[in-house]
Amino acid sequence: MAAKFVIPILIAMMLLTGVCNTLLTKYQDLQCVGHCNSSDPEKVKRFEQPVIQTLQMFIGEMGCWLVVAGFSIYQRYFVQDAPLLRGGYEHVNGNEEDYEGDDDGGLLGRSVNPAVKSLIPNDDSRSPLVGWRVILLAIPACCDIVATTLMNLGLMYVAASIYQMTRGALVLFVALFSIIFLRRKLYLYHWSALFIVVLGVAIVGLAGAIAPHPQAKPVPRSVVETSMIVLRATSNHLQVMAKTPEALQTVVGVLMIAGAQIFTATQFVLEEWILENYALEPLKVVSWEGLFGFVVTVLGMIILHFSVGRYGDPKYEYFNATVGWHQVTHSRAIAVSSILIMISIGGYNFFGLSITRTVSATARSIIDTCRTLFIWVVSLALGWETFKWLQIIGFALLVYGTFLFNDIVRPPLKACVRRRKHEELLPEEPIEHM
């Protein structure tokens, strides 16, 4: 029963670290690193180092080794019977009935403390992932490199809330890849949900591209008049959008973030295949991927620096390791935020994996929605973006499509309701690493 009180703490910390990760990364993008006193905004140079930000993520993931090592020491020297592990691993399904009326397990469904769920192998009956087989985790780590770099690049051009909402496109690619590679089956309402998600992402991107002037003040009008004004304004914005560099940058940023979900979905499917065939503690999966990702990213940075970055061309400054390192070490704001990002990513992976294996699919979807809402509210409070009604419509469609896909809400048509229980797309329940 006492373990139940740990769950709210884990959820709160998962939300806190997840929100901080996105906001701190955006905070870095807003830092001035050159011509800060210039009266011309075009000459002001911001921190634009997506590859270094990717490296920060992998350092944060490698920090999970500290938790793994600490738990191993606790297991070996302080507790003979390892009572935290009694009961082993037991998979949690998404049925709400399993979480009701169980005084001993409750939300847990087992006697294992939820704080150590991520430190227990996914299945004792599978072959352990040891020796040279660990190198398999380098493949999803490489997918993570591409996805994270693209998302960090896209975040430089869009608001933090639009960035977080656009990542909702992940469910589309996870579903498609699960059908192709894992032989999963989708029903009619699943496809309807995916269409709604795509529509929601498109509307969120459009909201960012046609953002109203921040000084504009609302005037009370009737619903019909307001609708006509919104339609006319949208049409006018679309006509001039191609001539507006900021709007084009927003569109490019949204496309980068949405495209990055292809690689994230590939990472998820690869992790699912590995965990279906081998037993390994989930937090060790993150730790190994952090190590492999760090090594590959550093090697890539060295190669790109000497091949294109060192020649001083502004177009390739992303790959100039010397400039990037100088900006990080000579700006206290960037240096401190880098450390906080590493801590938040390590914490988000630990708390997220613990929650993923403790609560239902309904709770996980609600937590993800709250994370996006918190990022949006904080961004508005900090003045980093303006309020957009169109963004609310897109976000509502994203949430409804995701909830419909995950069976949290019932399909509107009875013909869409499945007749029998279907197989989960990703039974091992991976989480986004950032």
C-alpha cells in the first residue's frame, strides 16, 4: 500500500523533468552569442548548435549508469534478499479493471516498488542481452541521433509548444512501422485516429506560420463575425506566407520535427524487437544507448568539423565544434542550462520508465498531454509566444486522435468498435527519451 504514494511523486517528477527539458532547450536557442548590442535584429546571433544539444541528451542518458550502479551496490551489499525486487517483472496491460480493487498491488499489480521498475529485466524467461549482443542497441541510438538533431534544429524556428505538439505525429509512424515490421493489425477507428492526428499536426503548424502580431488586442464580436474574420485573415496570411521568411522558417521547423518522428518511430520499433527477444533492464537500455549515442555523436562531430565546419562558412557553423564549444564555455546561461538539460534528461528517463511500467496506457497519455499543456502555459507566461486559437483546435485534434488510437475514448460509430481484443502495437512500452 505504501508503494502507491510513490506513484504521484514519480508522475510529478516525470512532468517536471519533461517540461524543463523542452523549455531549457528553447531557452538555449534564445541566448545571444554575438552582436548582442546591435540595433538591427537581423545581426543578432543566437545559440544555434543542435548537434551539441544532441550530445547533451546522450550525456544525460549516460548519467542513468549512476542509478544502475547505485542500485547494484544496494542490491549486493545492503540487502541480502533484495526485497525491492521480490515478485520479479510482471507486464502491465492497459486494462483499467486490473488497477481497481487491489489493495496490495493497486496500480502496481505486483509487489515490486514502482521506483525500481526500470531496474528490473523485462522478462526473466528471455535470453539476457549481454556480450556482443549489446551492440544491437547502437542501431536505435543512431536513429536517436538523427531524430534529436532534427528536432533540436526545428525547435530553433518554432515555439516550444508547437514543437511539443508536432511531436504528436510520432503515433502515426509508430503505427505504420508496427504494421510493416512487427505484423501488428489496425482497425478502422485506428486509421481514423491517425488521420485526425495528422490533421491536428497540420493545423498546429499552420498556427505557427500565421501567428498574429503580439500587440494585437481582441475586440468583442459575435461568433459568426469572428469566424468570417478568422477565415479571411487565414486566407490573407496564406497568400503572403511564401514571401515571409519567418513563416517559411516555421514551416521548415515543423517539417523537421515531424520528419524526425520517422527516426524516433524506427528507434521505438527496433527497441521493441530487441526487448521482445532479449531480457534487459529498461534503464540499462537507455544507459547503453546513451553511451553508444555519445561515442557516435562525438566521432561525427570530429569528422564534420574537419570536413566542413572548420572553414568558417556560416552555413556550416552547426558543425564547427570549436565555435560551439566556445559558445558553451563562454556563456554562463548556456553552460548552466546545458548541465540542467543533462540532469533533466536523465531524470525524465528514470521517472518515465518507472511510470511506464506502473500505470495504465490511459494515465500515460494524460501525463503526455499535461506535459504539452504545461510547456504551452509556461511559454505564454514567459512571453516566448502569443496565444493562438488555431493552435487550440490543432491541439484538441491531436489529443482526441491520440486518445482514440489508444482506446481511451470510444469511436463515434459502432461499426468502428473492434469485436475482439487486439494486440498492442508496442507491448514493451518504450518512451521518448527527451
